[in-house]
Amino acid sequence: MKTRIRALLLCLCMFLAIAADFAAAAGEEPKEPKLLLYQDMVLEFLLPDIQNAVNNYYQNLLSANPLVYPYQIDIIQAKRVNGGPGDRGFHFSITLETTPVLGSHIAVGKDRMTFEISPLFPDKVKLIAFRHLQSYELPPNLEELLKGAGETAGDTRYRNLPK
């Protein structure tokens, strides 16, 4: 009789422990890493400047501006320009790569750009460098967006792109 009561109490305790774990897990939302949160916030603030840099580059190559989405931007490097250990300077340099797209997410190229962010700049953000890394072939239905597409019949890669 005592073993039955002990077994029943053991099962009851295990059941309550499992139920408590499920209740605690149901009440908590999974936390995203703070680094990812901060990176996404920085990209969201920089997105208009990134889009302007991409528009300026592709305006002579394409008749439509390619779009830049935050999830297609990779931060390559971020650092303080005038800070050091223990010195929290607020002048930053951020280098990133992006893949602008046309239409239904058709990549047109890969670009790397460096921005400086500083309270010394009137608009706080300044494009320091823009480098086109790679051009991608466009599908036939988007060939008409290439400026001068009639000159390079059959070849949809960009030609003579400045690096």
C-alpha cells in the first residue's frame, strides 16, 4: 500500500513539474540576440542613405532604380574612428555589402559601401566609398531596363562598369 502511495505521489510530482515547465515556457517569448536587434536598427536608419548610393550608381546603367532590402545587407565591418579602449568616441565607420534587386527580387549586382556616422556631419551620415563588386545577368524579360541594351544584343551583363 505504501509503495502505491509513493508511486502515485512520485507520478503526481513529475506531472506537476512538467506542467510548471510548460506554463513557464508558454509565458516567455523567445528572446532574439541583442546584437542582431542593434544591427537591424542601424540598417534601418542607414537604409535611405544606402538606397541613395545605389540609385546614384545604377542611374546611368538601368532605367529603373533597383531596390535594397535590409535583409539583403551584410555588415562587413563597424568601428569607432576616433575611439580607443576606454574612449567612447561617437564617430563611426561602417562597411557593408548589399545586393540590389529589380522586379521580383532579381539581383542586379553586388556593391560594397562605407559610411561614416558622426555628429560632426550636418546630416550625420556621409558616404565615404562605393565599390561595385559584381554584375549579374538579367533575365530576358528585364533586358529593356538596361540602358543601351540595343547595342549589346544577347549580352545582358553590364559593360564598362566603374569599380
